[in-house]
Amino acid sequence: QVQLVQSGAEVKRPGASVKVSCKASGYTFTSYDIHWVRQAPGQGLEWMGWLNPNSDNTGYVQKFQGRVTMTRNTSISTAYMEVSSLRSEDTAVYYCARPPRVESKGRWLRLSYWGQGTLVTVSS
Amino acid sequence: DIQMTQSPSSLSASVGDSVTITCRASQSISSHLNWYQQRPGKAPKLLIYAASNLESGVPSRFSGSGSGTDFTLTIRSLQPEDFATYYCQQSYSPPSITFGQGTRLEIK
């Protein structure tokens, strides 16, 4: 079965960087985009961007441009999302997610498979 | 950017009730609208895609409708496990997607 397993919780100082991993299993890793969504405490869902594990192409929400980097290691079916120059407002649960089918992209994008979430706390 | 506005932000209901949650887009998004359920401490779960299609494994008491700018999620005969937060999400402007702010459904 499809599984996305994320790395554990992190506590970081302001200005530091954090790298969250998302290990995929149960399917061909390079066949599906990986999306990253975050959720600040008590707040709603915020889409951050996507990674195509096959081409290594990425796309980021403008507010995260230059501060977020999405990468992958296809040999271990793992996607990564790194946030640099952390500030308190980056305290959130970060999720990786995947569409249900290969054709579920573009205007038909929906996210059916989700990781368990990784809490990143930014505090001095 | 397309903005998604849900209403109400929260509502209270009892087991067995029916409820409707509304999602409005800032411009027409055709039927490119999905609904998710999120229970506390859990990842979101896809319920409805393309405005009115029930995701596999989701109970039939959930239904979605709408097109253009106005959409609804209806839950009939509420069950205890349905008390959660619901989000709409548009996918009209790829690759960007946006979520509504969420509607918290509480037990009365």
C-alpha cells in the first residue's frame, strides 16, 4: 500500500535551517509529484509547492521562493523539503502528499496520500 | 491568485443532523474543487474531488455540489467521527493550489 513516512519533530533557532524528509513506499516513486503543505498551530492548510521526482522540476509559492528548496533522492525513494532562515512564523506541521493517480495533475490535482506530518518548532 | 472563502467558520450540530458547508471562489473555477476532512492531530483526508465525486472509501453520507464560484459540502446523518475540520481546495490555476480557511464542525 502507498505510504509516505516523514521524519521526526524538529526544534530550531531563528535563522537556522531545517530539512524534512518524506520516504515513499508502495509505488514507483518517480511516477508521482510530491507536494508539500504546512499548517501553523490552530491555523489552516497552506500549500508550499511541488516536486517532480522524475525530472527534479520544482515549483514554489512565491512567498517561499528563495527560502524553500525541494529535492529528492530516487535511490531511496525519498523527497526532502528544506526551509532556511527560519523565523517563528515557520512553526508548523509540514506534510508531504501525493495525488491518487498519475493523471490527477494540473486542474485535476487532488491529494489523496499524506505523510503523518512533521512538527517544526522555531524558538529562541 | 484565487481566494477561497468558506462559511461558516464553525458550526455546531448533533449526531444524526445534516449540515452544509459553503465554499466560494474569488473567480470561476469550473468544477476544480476538492474537499478534505481533518481530524485533530491527523493529516487531511480527501473526501470529494472535482466538486461532486466521492473519493473511494468515503461514506455516501458525504456529498458535494456546485460549479463556477459556489460550492457546497453536505453531510447527512452526522456520525461521531464526522466532527472535524473541513477544507475546500481549488486546483483551477495549476500548478498553484489554494485551500479555504476551514470550517470546524463541533458537537452540540
